[in-house]
Amino acid sequence: MSTAVEILPVSFTPGAVKELFKLKDQQEIGDEFGLRVGVEGGGCSGMSYVLGFDQKKDGDQEYIIDGIKVFMHKAHGMYLMGMQIDFQDGLNARGFTFNNPNAASSCGCGTSFSV
């Protein structure tokens, strides 16, 4: 008997999970929506992160990570595999941050990167 283990492309810190559930509740986002995690061209370093609630689209893979439904286009996995998403709520920084082991460099604001 073989048991397959699903490899999750990204992870969330406890602070990020708490904030995502809070946002979903505050904005009354329905269960048909999931958190889209991806990349798009642009930003200071060449590629920008995409993070927001959305409906599933063609080409998306669906994951459940820490109780959060996550959608990611298949092609984005190579840029994001192993990334950790955190939420900072301090005096100097507030918002989601991305710790991406695939990024060769990133901009000062942390929302764009290059590989």
C-alpha cells in the first residue's frame, strides 16, 4: 500500500494564516474563491508577486495549505516552489512579505524579484 505525499509549493507563517482568514471574513469572500499565488512580469526587478482572492481559472492547480484554498497556475511553480509568505504588522513594515529561495535578487520593497 503506497501513500502519496503532496508537495506544497508555498507555505504560510502563522501570522499570514491569521491575516488571510481575517481578510476573507472581513471582505465576506465566498468558499468558491481561493487565494491566488503567482507571478507576473513587471516591477523593479522584472517579476512581481500576485497575491489575492480569486476564482479558479484554466491551468490552475489547487492546494489546501493550512486550511486555505490556494490557486496557482502550473507555470508559476518553478518561480515560487519553496516560498514562504509572512505577514508583518510592525511600526516599520505592514503587509505580506515573500521569502523566495528561487529569487536571485529582489527590490527594496520586496514585491518584485528576478531569477
